[in-house]
Amino acid sequence: MFQTGSQTLRDFNETQIIENIKQWLGDTSPPSPFGIGDDCAVVPSDPSAQSLISTDALVYGKHFDESIRAEQTGQKIVLRNLSDIAAMGGYPKYATLAILSGADLSIDWLHEFYKGVRETADTYDLKIIGGDLCQIQDRQFQAVMTIVGTATTPILRHAASINDSIYVTGQLGGSILGKHYDFQPRLSEGQWLAENNLASTMVDITDGIAKELHFLANESASLEIDLESIPIAQSAQLLAKKSSETPLQKAFCDGEDYELLFTLNHSIQSTQFESDWKQQFPQTPLTKIGTIVEKNPLGNIIDSVSKKSIDDLKSFDHFKQK
């Protein structure tokens, strides 16, 4: 990744690097002014839908290291941004991608990175319309993507009501064994939930459900969770054997699962909803893990069996240790 014996960014000027990026992206980046080439991209507006805008970063040494290939790294920056759009029930449209890198970065590595960006963006019909290039200290690399999407009825956080059911897609925990860069953002699932007014609130799981659960309801409610129902990934089971944490702790706290965590409106029958889900998304596991309840003085998140608080489960925090 960072090299001294082959061509690095030091061997090119900024214009040359940008021209390379345009070539690497090909049709994924449309011609200016829609794509790279002007101070701002000029994009068509959609009067029938609301715009969604989100930004996510990928930092060397924090979100990836040299154990994953450059192409997989490029894939990850696109997928994690798409997951934000999925959490709102939206459709991805455009993105900008800023690169902050040391001048010792291999030009071949950057080429492969953009290959991963291009292939993943093309899969989801996402256009890369601009960005930035900035030099920072050697042996450092950051990619920052801003993504734009649309949604007719975006699903927001903190909007759950008493008696809404809590659901999660997929399986949780152990993402470091590969899922953190190789996953399918739940775009179709989120769009279906939004367009059929099924989910009262929704988030994607990036920092672990121990943290994300708190986003579902406002301060006047608590969440009662059936711990035995939590869908624990096999990778979480494997990692738990090598650590002091239990599989359940791994599922709650590991993060980077990129699954949907949402509440089903209490006016909708759960059995019918689950039957409809299986017809729509037979390959996407769905698990009911709890219910929104009246505020419990013991805590925000309550074990449905012991009726004790489990608020002390610590999820990932960008500025604190676990």
C-alpha cells in the first residue's frame, strides 16, 4: 500500500492523478458538469421525492488495514454509505469521494481501490460526480464519501410508539472476520418498508445494537429485548471462544454489521408482516427481538426475562475505549 520502490503519488501531479481517477471510474463518473470537472456538480432534481444526504469516512488503521485488498477497501467505502441510504428507505443517486493520502501511497493500490469503488457503484447504479484530493502525512490514508439519495417517505429515528415490535435483519457480531467490507446493504428491504408504511423508525447497525437500540424511541419509552432471540453470527461465536466476551456480547457490541434495525408499527399484525417479508426477501433473515414499552425506571433497554436493565452493554464509541 505505502511503498518506496515503485510509483507512488509523489511521481504524479494533482492533475495527472485526477485524470487517472476519471479514467479508472469510466462511465461511473459522467461528463462535466454532471460529473468531475467543475467546482460543483450540476445534478437534476426530483420534485416528487425528498433528498437524502450522508457522509461517511474510511480511515487506514481504524476501518481497514493491509489485511484486506485495495479493491475491497474501495468496495467498503461505497457499501457503508449505501447502508445509510438503506436505513432511510431511500434510493442512492450520486456521490462525491474525497481522498486524503500520504504521497507514499502506491499508485497501483489507488488504481485497485477505485476499481472496487467503480464496480460497487455500478452494481447499485450510483454515480460518482466529484470529490477532492489532498496530501496528508506519509503512511496515512482516508477516504470520505458524501452520498445523495432520494426517498418519498424517509424513515426517521426516535419515532417508535408503545407496543411497536422491534426487528433486525441478518445476523450480528464478528464482522471483523470479513463482513465489514463484504456485505449487501439492505436497500430493497428498506425501500419496501418505507413505501408500504411498515416501519415506524429505522437505523442501520454500524456501532452495534447496544448503541443503535437507543435511537429507536424517545425518552418517554423503554425497549424490552428478548436476549435469547438475538441472531448471533457464527463469526461472533468463533471470536467469543478466543476472548473474554460472550457470543451475545459480541452480537450486541462488535458493530459494522450493516443490518437494519427497525420497529414495526403496532397496528400491523406481526405474523402477516413476517409472512409477507419471507415472500419479498426469502434470502434475508428477519428476527423479532423485542417490543417498545412504557418507560421503565430501571433503564432504557430491559431484558424481557429478568426485567433488569442491560444499558451497561458497551458498544463502539469513536472517542472512548470499550
